[in-house]
Amino acid sequence: MNDKAFASIDWTLIQSFVAVAECGSLTAAAQRLRASQPTIGRHISQIESSLGVVLFSRVHRGLELTAEGEALLPAARDMKAAAARLSLAAAGQTQNLSGVVRITASVFVSHYILPPLLAELRAMEPDIEIELHASDSTDNLLFHEADIALRMYRPEQLDTITRHICDFDVGIYAAKTYLARRGVPQDRDKLMAHDWVGYDRNDLMIKGMRAVGWTVDRSFFKIRCDNQSAYWQLVQAGCGVGVALKCVAQHCAEVEQILPEVEVPPLPVWLTAPEALRKSPRIRRVFDFLAEKLVDVGGA
């Protein structure tokens, strides 16, 4: 086995090898690559046959790299990065507005903020196709997993265009049905005695409350959920007190803001795209459109 033999293998097979190595199973790799599990399995068999080595061994929960597979993974990742740079450079040379723009944003933002903005964009730019990837995981823009990312934190990825768009105000809310049952708290101490909806394994909310002097731990929250869209549904249903973006909550007739004078740290809104796409008119058009409209949403 040598580097020349590896380099001569079809890129599609190497892409599947990297995906299985990073995901740990054929099923997860197939989901990442938008392929079928049998196809990924065939790719692994082909590359193993071409190289004359076994790249994976079966373990209880999936597949694990063999020593030979571990030795080849760095070279495969280098090829993946090179292919990604080539793809981005080619995409950046496109000088028309027609084509696909893939946007990634959190599940909550994808559910409650982006749909009306994307409807307006489609009406204005019918030649631009939009793919919305609703996910709370971090997509790698340099591997072209998305063209534009909307984040509620400052992205640290290199070789990207990053812009702080605005801040979204956050408030404390509860369902009117819950407040009718438990009463409206009139001060901070009484508020802390209420049932709260919090996150499960995500400690962001705990850190935020501690930062403003509220000493809480995971057990403080009587209902916990990390999916923020489901979290907001729990608050609306009357499960307890929770926090929400004001620009979303103000359109929900089922909830009422509690103690608006209590300051809750706002959430920053960032847009980022690969530097290589700066020359793509359609990417720039969508980026600038979102930047303008998100400022309007934040100020609503």
C-alpha cells in the first residue's frame, strides 16, 4: 500500500471512507453524504479491494478504523480539504444569480424567524433556490456543507466572512394558563419560586442565569429539553416559566412577559460565509438580504 495507489482511487470512494471514519457507521455516513447505506457499503468494499487492506472492523455500535485505516485517514482528509477548496473557488466564480444557496441555522431560528424572510427573498429572486438546513450542530462552511450560516455566537472558523448583524432581545415568559393557575410573580424572589422550563444537557441557560446573579443548577428546572423549538412549545403549553426571543414571543397570544424590567442578556446574531464565495453574486445577494432583514426583525 502506498500514497500513489491511494491517490489514484476514485474521489467518491475516499469521500465515503472519510465519512464512515468520522461518523462511525454506514448509516450515519450515508445520511451525511445523502446516499444509501448499501452504496456507502459498496464504496468501502471497493476501496478495501483496491488497496488490499481492511480499513474498518465491526464493533458493538458500528465500525472502527483498523491500524491501516488510521494510517490513511490524514491523507484522505487532506484530499477532502483540497476538493472543498476547489469547489468553493469554482462556486465563487459564478457571475449570475441563478442557482442554489444553502443556509444553515438553529432549529428554533429555522422554525420561527427565517420562513417569512425566505418567502420574501423567493418572491424577489425567483432564480435563486434555497436549501435550509435546520440544525443545532456546527456545519463546516469550508467543506461546503452550507454557503451561509446564521449563528447566535461569534463563529471562529478561519477563511470566512463574518459579520455581527444585531442583537436579539430576550425576555422572561409564561403561558397565560400557567399564570392563571400559579399567579403572576411580582418580584425576582417570587419568580424564582415558580416552575421553570430549562435545557437538559446544554448548560447555556445555567451559565446565563449565574452570570446575572441567579444561582441555579440543572435540578432547578422542573422540565428540561435541549431542542429549543420543543422548549418554546413547553412554555406555551403552560409547563412553567421560560426565556424566549422577544421578536418571537410578542407574536404569541398564549404567553405573557413577566417582570420586563429584569434584564436578560441579549443574543448576538452573526452571519458567516466562506471567503471564497465573496465573488458569488447569489451568495452575496442572500447574505446582504438576510443581514438587512434580521436587523428589522431584531428591532421589531
